[in-house]
Amino acid sequence: MPLRLGTWYLPDTHLRSYTVLKTKETVRALLERLPDNCTVEDVLYQLYVLQEVERGRADVAAGRTIPHSRVADELRRKWLLGAAK
């Protein structure tokens, strides 16, 4: 899946808030935060995490969420059915 270009949110370590950045700025900021001996896999993983966080924020903004109580009930039911086997 290709990386989606757009707006990213990086935590501002000094202010404990999120800074809105464009894709190129995000990649630059990410590279600055990673250690000098990081691997390409490290960079790709961090970009993947940022992409998934952005996707989650978009889901929340669009109302595509599931209440915690419903998830807990479904997992509890699944665990009970699995234990009965």
C-alpha cells in the first residue's frame, strides 16, 4: 500500500502537542528524531505508524468509531466461546 500524501501530525516533545506538517516536512522531522544508526526498516515502520495514526484520526473525525463497551462485550463473548471448545 503506497504512503498517502497529505497532512501528518508529529508529537512536539517540548509542548506535548501535535504540530501539523506536510509530508516532506514530516519525513524530515522523523529522520531528525531517529538515531543515526537507524535502518531503512526503522524509517518505514515509523512512517507506517504515522500513516495509521492519521487514518485513525480521520476515522474519528468521520464518526467511524466503536464504543469501548461494545468492543469489550464482543471480545468477552469471543473468549467465552473459545474457552467452551
